[in-house]
Amino acid sequence: MTFITIIIALVSFALMFFILIQNPKGGGIDSTFGGSQANQLFGASGSTEIVEKITWGLAAALFILCIVASLMVSNIGGAGEQLLSQ
């Protein structure tokens, strides 16, 4: 359970980072994080697509990890209740 919790925390921080580097108008990577170099490397649309795909992937991973963690907690809780009732 500790491992899942650590992974959830790391994915959450990564998701916050990738959300914050996005330009609110959808225009590309923010210049404070090296937007001009990324635009030269990937092109203006390529960099935004990569950041957006990473953001969606991290959001999906966080969703799945939270479901797995809740199932693990309910299984642990169920086993504990059975042991206490015996």
C-alpha cells in the first residue's frame, strides 16, 4: 500500500507540473520552461501535442491508481474485520 501511495504522489506532482507548463490559450509551452527551444525542436504544434498527451496519460494513470488503492484498502479493511470477528 505504501508503494501505491508513493506512486500516486509522484504522478500527482508530475501532473501538476505538466498542467502548469501549458499555455492557458493553447498556444504552446510556456516560455519560462524553455518554450522557444521546445518549439524549435518539435514545432509549435508538436510540443503542445506532446505535453497534452503526457497530461492526459498522467490523469488516466492517477485515476487508475486511485481505484487500485481504494480496492486495496477495502480488501485490507475486509480482512481486518474478519479477523476481529473471529
